Amino acid sequence: MRIALATDAWTPQTNGVVTTLKATAATLTLLGHEVHIISPQGLMTVACPSYPEIRLALSPGPYVARELKGFRPHAIHIATEGPLGLAVRRYCRARQVPFTTSYHTRYPEYLRARWPIALPVSYAWLRRFHRAAVRTFVSSGTLQALLERHGFAHLHRWRRGVDLRTFHRRAPHPELAHLPRPIMACVGRLAIEKNLEAFLSLELPGTKLVIGDGPQRAALVQRYPQVRFAGYRFGAELAALLSGSDVLVFPSLTDTFGLVMIEALACGVPVAAFPVPGPLDVIEPGLTGVLDEDLARAIRAALQLDPQACVQAASQFSWQAATEQFLAGLAPIPLPLRARLAVSRSSAMIARMAARRQPSGAGDAN
């Protein structure tokens, strides 16, 4: 199957959406499918307000049309609701091509954390965006229930996975050798919606280790000088930092899943978090982590858990199983419609070639 995957979020961005899409594309390829990523790379872009590392494509409509006509996909999936996702949506609707979407980010809550935008307004816009899709993919049961309460329909479960070849129990990173225990790691984008200060402001013995970067870093470094800010780390280095930690603290209240939680579990590290969507779907309370409205209490209790139980739980999250769910939810473009689109493309190419061959001045009145 030829699958077009359209996303406003792609490398060099570092976030759960990009990790998920890259892993899914790689697994689809291993399963014998052909994947074409339609992303902002190579296009004129502008910085997303309050997120300069996220680049938004300018006027991507012509690019989208060329890519889809050239690739002739059997199915189209729109992963994000940005300018590029909107352009693919317009292309499909204008030609009555079925497509699917996914809901990765709780934008209404993110926007409200920055500006006085009412949740019903944001959810109404997102509901309209996704309503045109055959199905909208969601990562968990709690997220599905949340969206259903906001009027979303035709939701399809697409869970997440972890690369167990990279994330497993390793020798601790040398940077951790002389740090006071326990080491409490927090991994992710340093931004207001991640609720980091709920963790950083706690009075706890040991070392708070923050792995990641983002717009709040400078302010957090200044406010919490006792915290170790390690910046972005990837792959085996991130796995070694997690393996050498005693607990992963996940303070976010707005994530849709939280890939780093299963990455930490795979390294034998229990999780302390609030009882909200994401942690509720990943953590087995009292076994792989502790969920509590009192985050300090959750941290203290999580430190007592068995690392081997965490490793065992993480082994259930495979990218192949997740990708099979992705495939099951796609909306194949019917063969007659694919044929009509191919004919339309061929006709347009012939017309352009004929126009180029026509001598200058041909058709002018004598």
C-alpha cells in the first residue's frame, strides 16, 4: 500500500509527535508498505508563536497538490492540524478523497495556558477539522472519552510503542555518578503546558534532573539553580540517563499519551505522575508507578517499586502492534477514484506539454 502521511511536525523538531510518526513510518516500511512524508521541510516557513523551534509552512497548497498527484497514494493520513494539514484536508475534500486524521496534541489546553482563549472555541474548531475525516485516531481510552465529551465522533484507537533495542536497562550515564540520590528525572519540552514547576518547586531530598529544552528553559534555570538541566539527549544517551535515575516524574496535565513514560519503564524506572489522561493509560498503579494529586507523595511511593516489573510492562508496547492499529484505521481510496485522479493528472500534464510546444504567437488573429 502507498500511504501519504502529512504532518506539520517533523525533524528537526523533538517531540512525541515526531517520534511517533518516524517510528510508524519506519515500521510501515518494514511491513512492506511505501510511505511518503509530506512535511514542511524545504518550504518557506515562519516560526510558530511562542514556539520558535516549530516552523509552519507558508502557502503549502501547490506543494501538497504536486506531492499527492506525484505519489498517487492508496490512503492519506493527516497527523496535524497546522497549515500543511489544512492544505491536505482541502485537497481531499475538493476531490472527495477519503482521509483519516489523528489527534496528538491538546491544543485547547495549550492555547489557554498562554492566551485567554475559551476551551469551547478551540474545541469547536478542532471538531470541525476532524469531522471531515473518515476516522480520527486517538492514543488512549481516556483521550477518546475526553473527545467524545466534546462532540468528536468516529474515533479509532492507535496506541504507542517503544524501541526496546534502544530503551532497556543500561549502565548509568557517567554524568550521574556523583549526584545525590534519589535522582528524579523529568524529560520533555520545557514549556508552560508541561506544568514543570509542580515538580521543580517541591522540597525533596536528592537531585532533580531535567532532560529537554524549550521556551521556558532560561526562566527555569534562573528560578531553580539547584536543578540540573541537561538539555536535549537522544537514543542510547537518553536511555543511559533514564537507567541511572530512580524515578521519572511526569508532571504534565495536558499530554495525550507521554511516550517518555514507557521509555522510562523499559529502562526499569517507575513513574510518578498526576492521575490524568496519559498516565492513567500507561501506568499500573502500585506496580509501574504511582498516580496521586500530591506529586511529592507519588514520588516517594514510586521509589519503592520493583524495576523489573517496569521492564516487563514496557515490553507490551511494541511499535509493530501500534502500527497494525494504524493500518487497520486507514481509509483506502477506492480504485475508481484513484483511476479518475490519475486520468485527471495525465490530462493536465498533456495540456501543459501542448501549451509549451505551441509556437509563439500561434492562434493570434491575422
